[in-house]
Amino acid sequence: MPLPVPSATALVDSAIDLFSVMVFDQPIKIQESAFAQIAASLGEPLLTRNAGRKAAVTKNVTIAVSKALNGLNNRLSRRIGQSDRVKTLLLDILKVRLLRASLA
């Protein structure tokens, strides 16, 4: 029988699931704020000093955004198309992730 995941890991997994389900159901301003905070956190200088933390944050952000976009596709929601800023922030987040992955 497999061991349960540590509580901290379970908490992060649950937060990712909740984010991915709820983010595109929020008002546009909330979406913009959420993605702006994510983009800012990926650019934090503290992440460059701690490779393990940088990898964990980058991976968790990638999973959360991927799940959110996949859920958006499944629900056929049009809310992402209502804000150019949300689109721009998503592209910035994905570019940062792809750029860092190619440099690693």
C-alpha cells in the first residue's frame, strides 16, 4: 500500500487544483491580478538564489496554468478572450517557463 503524501505536498496539490478550477470563473480584474502576481513571483530574485525553490515554484506554476487552460478548454468558457491583459500575462508566464527550461 503506498504511503500518503506529506501534508505540505497535499496542500500545494489542493491549491493547484482549486486555482485551476476557479481562476477563469473569477471577474477579469481578479484574473489579471492573479496572473500578474504569478508572473512577478517567477521573476523574484530570491528564486535565483535557491535552485530547489525555483524549480518547485516553476513546476507548480506550470502545472496550475496548464490545468486551468485545460479546464477552460473543457468548459468552453470565453472569459479568457475578454481581457488582452490576461492573455499577455499568460504568455509572459509561459515564455518565462519555456525560457528557463531551455537554459537549464
